[in-house]
Amino acid sequence: MNQMPLICVPFAGAGASFFYTWSEMAPDDIALMTVQLPGREWRLAEEPYTDAQQAADALFLELADELGGSGPVMLFGHSLGAVLAFELARRFCDHPGFDVARLMVSGSPGPWTQRTRRATGLADDEFFERVSEFAEYSDDTLKNPEVRELILPVLRADVEMHENYRPPHSDPLPAPIISIRGAEDQLVPVEQAAEWSDATSREFELLSLPGGHMYLMHSADELLRLAAGTARAWPNAQDHAAPAR
């Protein structure tokens, strides 16, 4: 069965493995593709990016090659992943062979809004405390000094990339956008999630799902159903195939 690719971009500190269970759950209409940023998992030895434009340029070339240079795509990204997915969507829209069927941004204010409280530059303990505060989530494994030492360079690079991100221009994306947030998210209020309406010249939808900032850890089914609905509605979607990854 032919499928439409759903490109998933992880949040700060995370790798492609976060989406492995999503691949197993994905409806037949979509083929999940996971973005792996340098500095983690099988790209552990590579230097992590600290600039979103450089990251998007390199990731787009990798994805475009894997996709064969043409076809419709969907993108999903959470928090840092949302702004990277937005930048990737721009590059897909600018390429004559691709169409962006939908951009799904999650847990993120509009791309022109920056945090007033930052974690970049803080001492290690305060940095981890601030990041946990942002995420409304504390991972007990980070109490292990060896784990903290391993993840710290990547997490610092990701946070710096996110907090220093500025869109290169204000032109709206010629693709539909849905902005999704956890209904109890204290980091991204509904007003900020709605700012993504200014980032598109096409259809916009705002959706709240149960949970806080990291709601997506328990909402894979609903997010995948949204993507599958887009794939089914896409004109001539049955004519396009995507590689599983």
C-alpha cells in the first residue's frame, strides 16, 4: 500500500528512538520517518548543531534524498522540533518537487515569540532544573551523574539552538498548519499556540489534548490519526509512495 511520509522531529535532548513506538502504531496511510540530529544515538560522535538554519539545511538534504526528490510530505515536531519542522517545511515548499500536505507543530509558541526565561548559559544543576521546569517533567535518570554527563552537551546545544532561533523572514508558509498543545501546558498558553495562524497562508487549526507540555508521551494515537486523516484527504495520495524508516 502506498503511504504518505510523516517526518517526525524530536524535542530538545531526544533522539529518533522516541518515535520508534509510533512507527509500530502508525496507520497504513502514513510512513513514519524519524529525524536523527547529530550528537545522539547512532550519531553520537558527531558535533550537535547550535544553529537552527544550519540544522534545517543539512536535514533537508538528507530527507530530500531519501524521499527521492518529490512527493507530498507531512511534518511533526514538538517544542524545538516544532521550529525545526517549520524550517524544514519552508525548504520543502521552496523545492519544486515537494508539497507540504500539513505541518503539525506541537508545544510551541509562534516562531516569532521567544522565551523570556532562558536556560542557556546556566550552571549545570540550575540548567537541568530550568529545563525540567520548562518541560513540566523530571526524568529520574538525569539524577545519575554518568547519564547527565552524557546528555549535557547535546541538551545544552539543543536548548541554545531553540532559544537563539529567529525566523529569517515573516513570509507565511504556503501549507496548512495545525498547532497542538497540552491543555494543562503552563509553558505554552493557548494564546501563544494560536500564534502559528500568522505563519501560514493556508488553513490553520488549533487543538488541545489532555496533559501538560509533554502531553505527546501519551497521545501518539491521536496525533497519528490526525496525520492519517491528512494523508487520506490529500489529492491523489494513493499515487505517492514513501520509504519506511
